Amino acid sequence: MVSYSTTLEEQHIGMKIHRYIQYACRPGIVKTAIKVALIVGTILAVINHGDSIVEGTMESGDWLRVALTYLVPYSVSTYSAVKVLQRAADA
């Protein structure tokens, strides 16, 4: 027989994830993370792929790496902002 009850620890983790998502979706955090991603992502994309973009030799896998180049600073900015809000709420 399978039990579908959750432990207090699982409930706590679920609440933390829910709170994280609520913070991460705040308009101010999203707006800031997009700005950071556009600036930092563009700099990194030019450093890492600029020559291939200019030469027109980018392949589909290269474009995927460029997209990830923007995703990383977005994620870091969001994570940092959420952690600040969580620490402030827990204080």
C-alpha cells in the first residue's frame, strides 16, 4: 500500500519553494533580472561568440549556448534578490 501523506519536512520544503516562486515572480525582481541578463548576457555573448556572429558561422547549437549565456545572469540575479528578501522576512 502506498502512503500519500507528506511529512512536516516535505511540507516545509514545499512552503519554501512556494515562497521562493512568489518572490521570484515579483515584477521588480523580474524587471531587474531582465536588465542584468541583457547587459551581462550581451557582454558574455560578444566575448564568447562575437566572431562567429559577425562571420555568420553560428550553428543551432551555438545559438542555444548564446541563449544559456543570457539565462545564467537572469538566474543569478533572481536568486540573489530572492535570498535577500527571504533573509529580511526571516529576521
